[in-house]
Amino acid sequence: MSTYVIGDVQGCFKELLKLTKKIEFNPLKDTLIFAGDLVNRGPQSLEVLDFCLKNKKSIKVVLGNHDLYLLSLINNNQKKAKTLSPILKSKSASKYFNWLVKKPMLLKVKIKETHETFWISHAGIPYFWSLTKAQKLSRELSKSLQNDPSFVLNNMWGDRPNKWNDNLKGTKRLRLIINCFTRMRYLDMQGGINLKTKDTGPKKELEPWFVKSKKLLKSSDEYIIFGHWAALNGKTKIKNIIGLDTGCVWGGKLTAIRLEDKKIFAVKG
């Protein structure tokens, strides 16, 4: 009985099957957690969703930016969008929507055997929230997304505001929550999130979000796991903050971590 977290699949279904075979995934005993971006860019997003629905009792997901993009397309009855067209034209589009729209932005997973806690979100958790605050905001956003999906999905686009304030309301509040959980990479020197820069390497007046967020982890038994940032190739140089997007859709690898012993598994993209 094992728990695995898998990085960005992005429609790479063949690699997903290879990875589940490599880890000997047993849906009757094991749990798969996807760190967001199940779909888009790769050739078989429809098949990835079908795999998840077939095994939904043993699968958990946090939403990524590409998953939210798919939800917005279905919600607005779009039928064409490059690699997502098979889903949009499917008679089961509403089924995929209803399954995805209920997924959270953040998961807290406790492993009994090791007494360790893993916080999982697509892009990470910003330093200006506590872990408890992040959990509350994930619930707040999920409630809004389920109660009024059109409002959330049609107003989530944009890079502003980029600094958190507890007094933020309406579209500004939901947009920043979504951007922190699904798009964040760098922080600027004023402590706001910078959504323009994507590559790695030294950056003047910018630093990776996880440099500051390591302070959120109060013990060696707590971890943050994220995807989203393929250019890092999983490397944060911080023991308790683990990146899993290793660029499968770009020809890299599809990576999973087994939480019980933190063993890494990967297959070539």
C-alpha cells in the first residue's frame, strides 16, 4: 500500500502508463496523486482523463493552470483548442468538467508509517501565507469554483494583483489565489510574485518562491511538493521542497515520488 505523487503529465498518456507499470501501481491498494497539469500540450489528454476516471477511487489531483484552462474552454462551450479538441468535442466533456471542477488547489497528505506531512500544490505555496492559511484559501477557491464556475473561470486571467492582502476581494482575490497555486515561479524584491520569467539561472531582483517558503516548514517531517516548473528539472537545493515537473512533454522525463520512503521513479518522455 503506497502513495505516489506524479509530476506534470500534460497529455503524455504513454509515459503515464509506463510509469504506473514501473511503480507497479495497484488501484486496489495504492494511491496516485497528480501534482496538476494532467492535460494539454501532449497528444493524449483525453486518454489521461479516462485513466483517472477509471481509477478515480485511488486517484487524487490538485489543479494546475492547464487544467483550469480546460475547465474554462468546456465552460464556454469551446470545441477547438489544439491538443484539447478531442476532450472538447467528446460527449463526455461535461463528465470531465464535473470531475475536475471539484479538485482542490492544495492537498495535505499524512503518512502514518513515517509521521511525515506532505503539502502538494501545482506551483507551490507562497511565503506570505501560513500552511493553514493556504489550506483555507484552497477551500475558499474550490467553493467559489463549484458554486459559480463561470465567474471564477472567466475572471482568473491576468498577472495583477501580485502581492497578497487579506482585504483583497472579488476577482482580485480569486485571481491571486489561483496564480499563487498554479502559476508562481519567481518573487520580486518587493515580495510580490513575478509571472513573466520562466527560465532558470541567476536573475537580478528575482528569487525562486521556495527560497522564502522554506520557512513555512516548521520541522524536518514536513515537505512541500510541486510541479509546474520544468526548467528546474526537479532541483530546488532544498531538502524538504521537492519539484516533480521534469519536462516530460518537452522530451524530458515523467517523474513520481513514493511518499513512504521518498524514492524517485522516472520514465523518459
